[in-house]
Amino acid sequence: MTGAVVRSGAIWAALALCACARGQDASGNAVQGMDKAAQSVATSAPVLAARDVLLAIAVKARIAAADVDSTTSVSVSARDGIVTLSGTVRTPAEIARLRDAARTVAGVRSVRPVLRVDRTRSGAGQQAGNLALAATVMATIAAQTGLNAIGVHARAENGVVTIDGKARTAAIKATIADAARHVAGVRSLVDRVTIGS
């Protein structure tokens, strides 16, 4: 690490000396030499790569604010101010919304959306909603059946709740299904609970 710092310092010192040496005969030449050295450093590959990374991060933050689901399904890359959005979205309207959001970031010269529409994809918001619905169903079942709910599990997908596991009696199975059906947000119920111990 120390060697890298020393080499970096030596490069900067050499650049400064070159710039100053050129201009010792006239102050105008010194400024011009320093400007060229600064320009050279500002357009070096590591500096440009860092700018591209920072731009991609800024765009990712902006599109996440426009559509939280994009955080898990859309990747962002940038090169010389040209931003590429790739991944999947649920609708063509999302493509336009993400493209427009990316264009508002300072430093973006153009946006290339390379996005595929997948209407079956569920985003982060939908996944969180599915998990919350399944948890609510399980809490309701537990409240109605107590310890009899231990062997039962619930999954939710866009309002369709699937329950599975075992109930000791037909009456407990009926209570589990009835409790699940009456939870707000449940559009339909798939009952795979079997009777047995």
C-alpha cells in the first residue's frame, strides 16, 4: 500500500514539474501546461470509470424512487454518460417510467432501455405483500385453532392463498379453511390440508 502511495505521489509531482517547467519562460505557458496536465488526469481511465460507476449508482437510486420493484429486477450500467437499463419489468409503461426517471439524473446524455416485459414477474413490493398476506392468514388460523395450526403452512401469490399441512380432524380442517378464506386480501383459497396426525 505504501509503495502505491509513493508511486502515485511521484506521478503527481512529475506532472506538476512538467507543467511548471514548460512555463518558466512565460506565465501563460505555465497555466497552459498545468491545464493540459489536469485535463490529462481528469480524462484518465480510472477517473472515467469512477464517474461511470457514480452515474450508475445515481441512476439506480432515481429509478428505485420511481419504482421500488426495479431494485430487484433492473440493473444499470453507464459509459460516458450513456446509461443502459437491463432486466425485466411488468409492463411497457414501466419501461417509459424508468427511462424518464433515468434521464433526470445530472450527467446522463442518453438512456438505452434493454428491458424485457414479463407480466408474471412479481417485484419487491408484491413479494412483501404476498409475505404479509401469508403471515396474516397464519395468524388468523392460529387464533381460530390454537395449537392445531402448528402443522399448517400458508403461501400467497397475488391474493391466491395456498394452505397445506395436516389437521387432526375434519372439523379442524374446515375451521382452518374458513379462517383463511375470511382474511382481507384473500381472493381465492387452495386448500391442500390433509386429515391425519
